[in-house]
Amino acid sequence: MTKPLSSNAAEPAAGDVTVDIGAERIARVYAQAIIEAADRKGCRGQVLGELAGIVRKVLPAVPRARDVFASPRIGTDEKARMIDAITKGRTLPTTAHALHVLARHGRLGLLAEVVTSAERLAAELEGRKQATFTTAVPLAAAEQARIVTEVEQAVSATLAPTFAVDPDIIGGLVVRIGDTVYDQSVATALVRLGERLKKRSIHEIQYGRDRLSPA
Amino acid sequence: MKFNTDEIASVLREEIDQFETGIDVREVGRVLEVGDGIARVWGLSGVMAGEMVEFPGGITGLAFNLEENSVGVIILGDYLKVTEGDEVRSTGRLLSVPVGDAVIGRVLDPLGNPLDGKGPVVTDLRRPVEALAPGIAERQPVREPLQTGIKAVDAMTPIGRGQRELIIGDRKTGKTAIGIDAIINQKNSGVKCFYVAVGQKDSSVAVVIDTLRKYGAMDYTTVIVSGASTAAPLQYIAPYSGTAMAEHFMYNGQHALIVYDDLSKQATAYRQLSLLMRRPPGREAYPGDVFYAHSRLLERSAKLSKELGGGSLTSLPIIETLEGEVSAYIPTNVISITDGQIYLQPDLFFAGQRPAMNVGISVSRVGGAAQTKAMKKVAGGLRLDLASFRELEAFAQLGTDLDAATQQRLDRGYRMVELLKQGQYQPLDVVDQVLSIYAGTRGFLDDVKRDEVADWEKSFLTFVRDQVPELRARIEQTKELDGESERQLEAAIADFKRQRAAGESHGNRELAGAAR
């Protein structure tokens, strides 16, 4: 039982688990606001792309930038100047405004969470669902495409797929869409079989005992 | 005895043949934090309140708090095996326990797992742990008696089948003893008994089980144990699962008795859970719904209507008070829920009056209708008489000279108090109770010395059993004490007194002879 269930824990977190519930809740509010603001300008994809770029490309390149963003000791004006320097002429005004708003409310440290949250919200709004496909061996691109299409048909939804490899599932396929897991792995099937065998054996033994006991 | 291994092997082969890899669909979440029997879970977005969830390793939990973006789960089992990052799956089921004849005579944990080493509980019957109480149309008034075998209780705070009678008192005042005596007395009554131990020392529970076994009560009793070392979630659900097991018999037209020992510990466990779940604390830091926790539990005790088979579930919840403080939060709650209370007092206990029941403030709100006519007749004014005796007694301690009438009432009172003393595990048949209480209330004991009352009663009951069996049979049959029976009884008492006096003088002569 432990194996297939815990195998998911070995997966890369893939940004779908935010450990800090409080931060996640705050981030969602900002994410929603940013998406709505971008929608009004009709540039949702671009704004999200730019923010994601800042979080995933710019910040890792400058390791201390994150600390600077998160630090309450650095004043709002200072942060505003930095944001201006980063965004001037390179991004849409909405993106820059979003960063300014976060800075003014002292939430710039939550930028990564805000972006993750916004991406999830956007996917929801577009009817796309996050899906993780786990297999025991890596799949060829053609196979991946085929599986995604088939699953999309089965659940009648558009998927934003990610692929993972976990030899522990032995064989078969585990698809996780949102909080629902469709598990057709050999490992889980073996566990279920084991449970059934154990139950039947106990039942048979008990039944046999009742039949054989003198009373 | 040998198992037919071939048979088992063939069953297994069959299973393997049918082995196919169906899709296992589950809704999952991930454990964010875990500790003290609760877990905070991320995900599980479709889980319902009270739904059972499963942790790796087959540990179950209950969705307790549904929050905006996490689920608070109480872990029923070894929470030390659950770690951060574990996958949690919802099961779509409610928590249920095995019920029926298979649980009778067993010692189980609150999930229905055996603790007595007598093998698995083999039954397909299960009932949800949390169930709605029967509604008003499904009930009828309490009218059948549930004899506890304790004179003081059966005479003054009678309990009817379907009633909830609270047993309340400080520690070490004999609360459990009343519950156990009541269970032992159900031996030939066909009432199935359930003893739910919540937060009790495992050693005391072992003693209780041993006692029940010794008096042959385990043949019709189930013990549900979640001791002091069990995690709070299990202590919290233990009374509900015990009730589920008992309800099964009620809904099948049978009678059941359940003793919750004790609900203050359950309230404490619930408080712990609620505080860990960050529910706002109220009075004495208990959560706001602790009243509901007890009321929905005790409402499940009922006397069902005839259409539903007329089964009943009687409950004896126990509450431990601190220094006699009945106006604390939990005691007042449970007093207001139940149909009466038996109040036990330490000073009475240490004065040798056992059961140490304070007659003045112990009541039974519905049990009177369930008393047999004979008992009602002999015990009618007993409660008030004893209460007024207590007052007089306090007055008499001032050392004033008393007039003859007052002195006489005092003497009667002293003898009644003596008569109501009863040893543990010595339940009395209701006819015997009627006989001895009749002798006491009608003044036949006034000339017996106070320290001889117990002995007098004992030999009188033996005398009636041996020499006037027709009187016993008559009362047993009619459940009434009509004029004829009363005449016979008075004659029997006179007879007995004569014999006793003769025996005594005989004994005295012998003693005198021996001295010479």
C-alpha cells in the first residue's frame, strides 16, 4: 500500500504544492487581480509570460534579488526604483504596475507564489486542467501525444500535461488531473490484489474454523 | 483441527485468475503538516465533511475541518506513521463499525478492531458511527423498567428502557461501580450491554473486563476501549462507535444498555482536537459545539415505537466532577441533556454509605412511569422521607433533646439508610428489593439494631425464598403488591421475627453455655 501512494511524493513538486497555506491564500488574491487587470487590456498571456520570465529566469540569475524583494528593510521607494529599472521599455505597463502594487503592499516576496497561482487560475479560466502523466519508462513524443489526446477525450477537457517517470509503479500509467488520480499502474493493482487475497484468506480460515469447531 | 489448505489455495488461485488491472480512481491530497493526531491536507478538494480518508499504510482519518484551501483531518490510528508529503486519498465512505452478534463478548477499539486477541470480528454487518437519532414519530414514551439491581437506584431514581440517566460525582465515588452493577444485573433480562471506556487508565479497564467476565456478564457485553494512552481522535469517536453497535440491537427490536465512562474525558479529547484545528475556544476553552457533541450522542438513546419493533437503547453516561462542582460547563450541559442524574458524593462514600447517592438531588425524570407497581407502592415516599431525614439528622447533631415523634423518624431514617447500603457486584432481584424496602418503610425494622439491619435483611430474604416461595412467585407474576400479598408479607415478617428471636435466644444460651 505504501509504495504506490507514496510514489507521488517522489515526484518533483512541479509547483503544485505550496507548503505555506497563508502565503498561497494571499497570492491568489493578487493573482486574480493581475489576471483581471491584464484581461481588461487584453494581454493576459503576455503579462503572465513576462511575470513568469522574471520569476523563473531573471531572479535565479541574480541570487540576491529575491532577498532584496522580500526584505522589509528596503523601502518601497527603493523597490519601486528597482522595478522601474527592470521593466522600463522591456515589459507591458500592466506587468510593471503589477510589480509596483506588490511592492507597495510589501508582498513582493510572494512574487513566485503569485505567478504560480495566476498560471493556475488562467488555466482554469481557459478550461485547461493541469495533468501529470507518470509512467515507469520514458515515453516517446508520439506516444505522449497519443495518450494526452486519449485522456483528453475520456475526461472531455483540455489538459496542460507534464510527464514524469517513476520506475516504482512497475508498469502502466498513472494520470493525475487536479486532485483526482486515475491509477492503472501494476504496483497499485498488485497492492489491491494483495489486500483481496488477505481478506479472502482470513475469511476462509474463519469460515473453516466455524465449520470445524465442535459447537 | 486442520484447515483444508487445498481449499484455500483454490480460492487464491481463483482470485489470481480474475486479476485484472482495473483503473483505480481516487481523489488525493498531500499532507502538509501532521501532529497530535491531526493532519492538515492540501488538495482533496471534493472531500465531504466527516468523510473517511485514507493515509498510506491503511491508516484512516476523518475530514474534520474543510477550509478554503486545506482540509483538517483527524487521524484514527497511529499518527506517528503519517509523514509530511504523504498522499491522502478520499474514500467516499463514512466511518463505520462492525455490529451485530459478532461484537458481543468482545473487547474492541473504537474502529471495531479486536483488542482481546480472539481473532477478527467476522461479520458483514456495519453501521455508520455518526447516525441521526430517531425522530419524534419513531419514539414512544419510556415505560418498561431497566432494573439496575441497586436498591437505592431502583427505588428512588428508577431507570426506564430508553432513558438517559447521568451518573455524576467526584473521582472515587463509585460511578463506574453503578454502571458495572447495572450491566451485571442484565444477566437474564436479554438486554445487550456496551461499556465504552474513554480516557480511562488501561489498568482500570482491565479490572472492569475481568469483573464482567467473573460475573458472567461478558456473554452479553461488548467493551469498547480507548484508554488514556490512545490518541484524542479515537477517544472522541469511541462513544459514537459504541452507540452505533448498540443501536443495531435497538433497531432490531431488542434492548440495549450503554455505559459511557466517561464523557468528561471525551469532552477533553474533543477540546484538544478542536484547539489543534484552531476552532475558536469558548467557555473553559471547550469549542462552541461541545454541547452538540453530547446532545447528538445521547439523543440516539431512545425507546422506539411499536411499528419499529419497540426496541430501546438506555444510556448511563458518566461525568466526573471536580470537588463536587456540578455547575461547571460539561456537567451542566450533560445534566440538561439527560433525563435525570444519580449524584454521588464523597462524604457519603467515606461515611460508608455505598452507593454514595445523594438522594436529595438525584432525580429520574421519566423513570417513574417505568417502575413496577409493587416498587412504586413501597418506595413511594422514600425519597422525600430520606431527604427530610437528612435535614433532621443535621438538626439532631446539635444535641438538643428531641420529642418522641422526631426521635422515631430519626430512627426510621437511620435504618432506611442502612437498608439502602449495598455491596458492589451484589445486584438484587426486584422482588427482593420490594420485600426489604417494604419492611423498612413500614417500620418493621424499627426494633432492629442499626448494625444488624444488613444481616436481618439478608436472612429475611433467604427466609422468604425458602419458606414462603408462593409470596415471591405471586409478586413476581403480578408485579403488584395487592392486599393479599401485603397480608402474606406481613405474616411472613412476623414469622421471621419470631424465628429470629428464637434463634437469637437459642444462640445466646449456647454462648452462655460455652462461657460456662
